[in-house]
Amino acid sequence: MTDPYAPADLGPLRLRNRTIKAATFEGRTPDALVTDDLIDFHAEFARGGVGMTTVAYCAVAPEGRTERRQLWMRPEAVPGLLRLTAAVHAEGAAVSAQLGHAGPVADGAEHRTPVTPSRMVSPLALRRTARPDAAHVRRLVAAHAEAAVLAADAGFDAVELHFGHNYLISAFLSPLLNRRRDGYGGSLPARARLAREVAIAVREAVGDRIAVTAKLNMTDGVPGGLRPDDALRVTRWLESDGALDALELTAGSSLLNPMYLFHGTPPRSEFAAAFPSPALRAGLRVAGPAFLRAYPYRPAYLLDLARRFRAALSMPLVLLGGVSDGATVQRAMDEGFEFVALGRGLLRTPDLVRRMAADPHEEDRCTHCNLCMPTIYRRTECPVRTAEEAGA
């Protein structure tokens, strides 16, 4: 029986245990740079026992942000990132930077045109997008490699490449969003080309200085999107390329069906109130039931689908989705997953890993109300925990 709280290797990295704080946008970078608030956010999870915490979302280009105040990787960001990584290391944990380009999920702030595989009208930016030509695609690949080098220079132990949720690389994988007929569209090998090139370029840029992982959709959860059979083929190619140390398996589309990833109660009215754009607020009030669909919560809700990938692959896999209690963590180990990623459970209980290590029967304290989701537009937190602490 694998002990989830014993040290484990992730590529060149030695983690103190097999738990990872999943990337959840923090909403704590008002000037697109590291703040003390962001440092405290991740240091708390490190004190709470996680093996590694993931900083999200570190865009590789200014137009690749989902929100204009979001951190993006550039030399000016390095001093703050060095302070952040030092603070996490002081608490005994490792730290990863989630790197990616938002693509169709970008907000188009500051008159920056969102980039998508094929031209479309972005429902989030409310403007037409740009289709990158081959030279632009090469620049995007290089931007990921350059961002990874910056992360390594800033003391990060790993980078997580965002290949999920219909962000840019995930959008290239989607037959619904990628209607190109060049070397980056059409057949599945062509649609997977960008993901493979980014992974290889990042590995070549950082070598064995840090671990390199990717977060990849098993399914987009929308008609016409990436399906599990095709996603499985993509993971086999990524495994054969040998550039990645692990894959974190995810699902859903931030553009079209975000609740497919989260499950639980859809916070429709709260999201509508939180959207910064009046037009988006109005749109969500009308389209809320179609956009934020209801998927009942259950522990390890992505496990049934993830088993197919575990059976087909030999590389280390990270189980995500409904991992918030000791029994589910152990179940993931017993099913052959090398690591688990925790999100909402840690927002609710930052020292959850220490609690589970002390008591394998530690129960899930998260209510899965998803009221944390709309807080990303001001400062990500668990409102239930905040209310409890205010009343204490």
C-alpha cells in the first residue's frame, strides 16, 4: 500500500509527500505582480503540509491572461517570485508555476486581442479573436519555454503546463474550436502538435533543473469537443515524447462548461454579481443554467474516467477532482495514481494534509457550495471559512 504522506520523486524533484495544491487563480495580484498577500496564501498551504503548492495562473504573454490584473511572466516579476518561492521553501514544501496562455478564455483587456486557433467572437472578451499564423505559433511555443526558464531562475521546483479547460493549447486540441487546415489543425496529430511542441521546448529549455508536468483534459465535456478516446491518444504521444514528468488529469471547459470540472452547486447568482463586465453580468443572469450546469458532487468524481488513462499509461499521473478527505487520497494511491491534487478542500481547510496524515479517516469539510469560485474576481477565498472565522 502506497503511503501518500511519505516522500516521493517527481522527475528530478523530491517531494515530502504525494499531495499537490491544485492551481486555482488567487486574485491577489492587483498589479500583475507578486504581493505579500499572494505569498501568504501559498505559505499557508505549505505550513499545512502539502508536498507542493501551485501558483496560478502565470501567463506566458500579456494577452494570455484571463483577467487584466493576472500575473504574467516577465523579468519584472522575478524579484517577487523569488520571495514567494523562498517563503514556501521555508515551510518545507515545493512550489510549481502553472504556465499557459488563456487563448479563447482571455478577457481582452487593455485592447489586447485574444488569440484562438480559428477566428471567432469571444463571449468573454466580446470581440473578434486573432488566428495565429505559423510564425505566431512558433512565438507562442518560445514564450512557454522562456517563461519556464524565468520560473526556474525564480526558484520554482516545477512548472505545470496548462493544456486543459479550452485555454489556448486545449483549444487547439478541440475539433470544435480548431477548424484549421494547416499543420496545426484538422487531424488529431495536427491538433496535438502545439501541445507536444510546447512540452518539448520547455523540457529542452530547463533540462533537469526543475520538474515539468502538464494539466490535460480527458474530455472537454461539450458536444463536438475533445473526447476521451482522442485525449488518450494525445497522452500516449506526450508520454512517448518523454518531455513530461507527470500528467494531471482534468476535464471541462472554462469557455463553455466550467462546472464539468468542479461539480457541486453552481453559484449562478453569485457569479453574475461578481463579473466585472456589466454585459457579462447580464448575459450570465440569462444564460446561467446553460453555462453553469449542475453536476452532483461525489468524492473522486473524475476517477472513473481517469482509470482509463491509468490503465493505458506508465508515466506518473495526478488525480484531480473531489479529493478532499483521507479516504479518497488513499483510494487514489490504491488505484495506482502517484499523486493527488487538492483545490477547494484546501481553501476550506488549509492544514488538511496535516490532518489527513495524522488521521487517515479525516472527513471532507468542504461543503462544495462553490461560493469560492466567484471570489476570484476580488480575492480567492472560502466564504464559509471566512464567515466561521469572523464569528469565532
